[in-house]
Amino acid sequence: MIQSAVSIEYTKDTTDLFILKHKDLDVAMMKMDVRTGMIEYVLSVYLPEELPAGCAPDGTGLGEWWKLRAIPDSRKGIRQVLSRLSEATSQSLMLSSYGLSLTDHYWIQPVGQELYWKDLNFYENNFEDELGDILTDSERDRSVPDGISKLSPSVSVNGDMKKKWIIRGGRRYLLKVNPNYHSQQTVNEVIAGKLHERLGWKNYVSYDMGTIYISGRGYPCSLSPMFTSAETEFVSAYQIVADYKVPNDVSLYEALIRQAVSLGADEQEVRAFLEYMILTDFILTNTDRHLNNFGFLYDPQQHRLSGMAPLFDTGNSLFYDYDVIPHGGNLLDIPVNSFSKREADQLHYVKSDAGVKLERLAHFPQEAEALLKEYTDMTDERAAETARTIEEKIEYLNLFFQGKKIWKKERYW
């Protein structure tokens, strides 16, 4: 039964002691700086097995886990938003919402307050999106309404793009928008979905186009359904290896697989997923597949990974922030934030075609071009040039599948 969450926000002058909760389980006690919202230190761990993935049994790593949960300082406009809300940091804003999220079942309870998961969590309780409007600049005016609730899942969403959780027809959707760069990041998410659809890949987050109004002007935004639930959590790849010392003779790629398998994942499934991800990211020139941008589904009852989380977050693709779009051999020198520093070097990890049948991508570059023309304000020339990079990348993958070591940039073409 969906209901409205209990409208109780933490009063920051009551206590600086908090209990980390996993649903209604008491996991650890922490002392926090209530002004900044930062965890100062862990006083005691009651249930080490219930700590977030990536944290040591003594609670080491909780501070970093909490920080990564908050809106990053790099998100454009966040400092102005915090000032308007009279909050010192994104972490203090998150503290006002008990750290509740729509990616997992963790939250923090002030010592002295009696609160329950069923009354607060955003999976089963409705929430207002006034705060989300402010975080995405989509409010009708620039003032902050009196008594605005800070109890919102939108304060526990990381990443640089402006985003908020909304409820439509009883379902939770993440809305993302960036008016800059022709709003291309939003459209890139839809283009990625079209790619997966053509390839017959089922495990991806679908993105629909919408419109959001900022200062009276409409901008394209993307809407993606929540892929977690009150029974299933998301664990990022970063969390899997955060508390793991990678041996010198083992790559981060193999270390991640090793750790995931030790936590219950199926090795064949993980390898197939990662290879598919690398290949499709190559086609779209996704430069930002860092370890927080993909991960696993987690069963908290069984304390094990239950599968790969669907592919998501492909917005930083297709040269959205490039002034000059590269072509030819320059497409093999693209720097990325992932397992390797150079995109072409990622192909070293790929041992099969992972279901990426290139013949299924006939006319896909033209489909991407049409979407860019329809939903962004970029010139037709730039849209066509962007589509041409997809054609070239597909040609390079064809050479790679023939056994060519294209990362060496030899003249195979």
C-alpha cells in the first residue's frame, strides 16, 4: 500500500549520534558533524554483515560511502541551491532526509528518535517533488517555499547531471536534464536504448524523452524507471572492490570479477555483461563508464549478489562536450574514465562478440542522427558528423572481430 511518508525531518540541534539502519536493523552507531553532515567516526558496529558493500567489518569506509551517496560538489548550481536551503553541504542536506535513497535500504536514525522503515522509505511512501524542482531549476520561481520538505530521495542521487525522482502513475522515475551541450546527454540515453534494442540485449534501463521547463523554456529530459525495489538493492562496482587490495599481477577488471563471484555472482554472466558493456560503450564513445556507473543487484535477505544491474547512464557519449568531433584514427585515442585510460585499450578485455552482432546495426547511425535532430538544437551538420562516428566505430569493431589489434592503430582501414 502506497502512502505518504511521515513528515518528520531531523532537527539538527538534538543530537550528533546516529544509528546506521538497514531497514529496521541497527547496523552501527556513528558520531556526525551535524553542520556539515559528515561522519566523524564510527563508535560501534553491531552487525558487520549488514554494513554497505565496500565497508570493512569495523566500519572503515562508511564515511566515503556516505559522501558518495550525496550530490557531488561538481554538479552545476549545487552551491547556490544549498545556500537557498540554508544547508552547509550536500551531506547536511542528505542528513535532513535521513540519508534515505531509492537505490538501497540504508538510512540513519538520530539517537533518541523512534522511527521505522515502513513509515519513511520512498519505495512504499509517496513524496513531494518541490525539492526536486529546486535541484533541477524547474521550479516556477526562484524563491524557496516556506516549510518546504527536505524529505526527498532526490538528495541521495550522485552524478553531475541535474536530476530528481518523480512519481508517475504510482511508479518511480529518475528525471535527468542538462540544458547545456544542446541537451545531448539526455538524448544519448535514448540512443543507447535504441542500440540495445537492435542488439536484442534485455538488461538495460529504458529512457523515455520528456520536457521540463526552466525559466519558461522547454528542455528535453530523460525519464527512466527505478530498477531496485523494497526487496532488491543496487551495489556499484566500486563498492565491490572498495575494500579489496588488488594484487599487482591482477587487473582491476579481473579483480572486480573475482570479488563479484566471491559475493555470489555468476562468473559467466558477469563476463558476458562486461564485454557487452565495453563493446557498446565503444560504439557510442561513452567516456564515463567509471565504477559507480554500473554494478550489481543485491539480495539483502540472502546477503549475496543476485545478478547484474541493468545498463544505465550512457549520457556522456557521442562527443557531447567536444568542440571538434574526431574521425578516422583519432577515434582510437579517446581518453575514458574506466578500466583503462584509453578507450581502444578496453578491447583487450573482450574475448567474444558478447552478442554484439554488427549486422543488426544497419541504419542505426541514421536513427541516432534523426533523434539528435529531433530533440536537440544542434546543427544538422553536427548531428550528421556525430552519426558518422558511430559508423566508423562499427567499422573498427568489425576489424576487431576479424582479429585486428586496432588499439595499435596500424593501417587496417
